[in-house]
Amino acid sequence: MADLEEIEEYIARDNPRAAASWVQKLLDAAARAADQPRAGRVVPEYGDPEIREVFLRTYRIVYRVEPERLVVLTVFEGHRKPRLVVKKKQRAAW
């Protein structure tokens, strides 16, 4: 959730209302990914078929597919490099 807070704070500098709306759109995109988790592409930086991502404009929502759930690992603006160390049993579930 720290990723979303950073995104919201950044956008809120110019437009607080837009910031809340954008974060909700990111949350909605993650929820849609949970419905069909294998529809997201494999994250090229990791090459692991269980680590996937979906895009919302320039933002990347990176998640791990587990048997009973989808775990969002990070959300970041696509021009940045992912700051993610993937651990097999990270606990931030979606």
C-alpha cells in the first residue's frame, strides 16, 4: 500500500481529487486482474510465470499468482525500474 500512498501524494500536489480517483482506478485494475490473474503478462524483468503485471496507462501493477489468491507486489509508474525483490511467500494479499 505504500506504493499507492506515494502515487496519491505525488498526484495530490497538483490535484487532490484526481489523486483519489486515480488510486481507485488502480485498485479497480488490481481487482479485475484477480478475476483472471493469468491474463496479465509475465514481467520481463523476472521471467517467472507466476509474477505478472497489468497496465493502467503508464502504471504497472505487478502481482504474484498463488493457488487461492493474487498478491500485489508493487505498483509503479512504468518509466521507473521495478523496486521489487520477489520472495516466494510475501504476505500482502489481494
